[in-house]
Amino acid sequence: MIRAMRTTVLIISLMVTQIMGAGFHTADCTVTEIPLITAFKAAGCNVVSAKIDIWSSIGEHFLELEELKEKALKTAKILEMPSEDLEIMEEYDYGYRLVKVSGFLREDIYIEIFLHSLQFPEELNIKPETFILINSVQKEGFTDTRMLSEKLKGAVAEFEGIPQIYCCITGVKSGKLNDSAIEQSINDIFESVSANRVENTIDPVLTNAYGYSPLIEDYITVMGYKINLNVAARYSEYDDMTYFWVGSPIISGDY
């Protein structure tokens, strides 16, 4: 339930982002793959996972659960996910329908498929809309980023959607790095892909930097600024590790 609600928030946030003028120039992880990996390697981290999130509107209509389930299972088949191991979750409320299908593509690659339909109150004068969102995570590697990107784009294309792709590689360094060490790592990441910083935020828990690299063709535009590189870092007391996230065009999900 919590994850599904986060997915709802993500989709609505992405809608609002586009409405407010932060639009995609392109959305193709096959373009960003090499620079993003170059950027990640510059941090000197051990890789934890590589994540691809892809989403798209697939129509201005409100679908019921059975229709969403049919599309979700079709997506799983396109992605060649073993049907016998799939888990299916359904959620509904007034003006809200959600179907989630999840499972492993193989032992180290986990995929979640969300088909989500929204019907807004009439007074808002907003058309109903249905979305597809696919999350994929490869554990302890990023070697299949290109393959996964192509698979996910192909699945979205089946529903005539325009894919918007977010890529993120997560890594760790042992122990608690001080602020200057974190800042140096972030500088190394940005310099490795000739990126300029657009914004930087630092608080006691998290350091977050946004910028633009001419080596990465994808970008979003926010308040007139091009952004296609997002780096975040924080320390985890749980495992005594400093985590780094290197994403394009921005980091999606929890970090």
C-alpha cells in the first residue's frame, strides 16, 4: 500500500512538473548510459544497483481494474518475465484504479509494472488519464542498462506512449565521509562529464546537487535551466556506509 501510494505521488508529481514547465527534451537511456556510467565511476564507489524508471500517459480515459490488469500482464509478457512467478496487486478508490504486476526478469533483475488510472473531480475540469510506470532494478551491476532500456521502451510503445526515462546508479563507500570528502566526490562526478552545477543543497542528512552536462543528450528544463545530472549523498548509520546516487535527468524514487 505504501509503495503504491508513493507511485501515485510520483506520477502526479511528474504530471505537475510537466505542467509547470519542466519538460523533457528527449527520453532515451541508451543515450545517457555511457556518460552516466562514466560519472558514477568517477565517484570511486562500489556499485549497489542500477535503476531505470520509465513512465508515460497512455490515454485520456478512465479504465477499470480488469482492463488495467490485462495491460499489465501484456507488459510482463512483452518484457519476457516468467508468468508463473508474477505477483499481482490491485487497489481502487473513487476515481482511482491501480494494478501492480511484479517479478524477476532473472535472478539479479527485478521489475515492477504499474497501470494506473485517474478520474478527477468534475470541478477541476481535468480529463481522466491512464498511465504506465515500469521500474527495473539490477542488483550489484549496471551491465544491462541498455538492454533494459530497450525492453522498457518497447513495452511502452505497445500502448502508443511516449516514454520518459529516469536512470540512477547507486553506490557506496565504507564509513562516514566528512563533508569535504563528499563534496570532492561530487566534484569528481560533475567534472568527469563536463557538467556545470545548477543548484546545490546541503543539510545535516543529505547533500544534493543538480547540473547539466553537454555529454548527456537528455535533459529537463526547470525554471529556464537545463538539468540532466543529479547527484545525492548521505551516510547510513545502519550499515556504516556513505551512499551516492548518480541519476539522469534527476533521481527518482527514495534515497
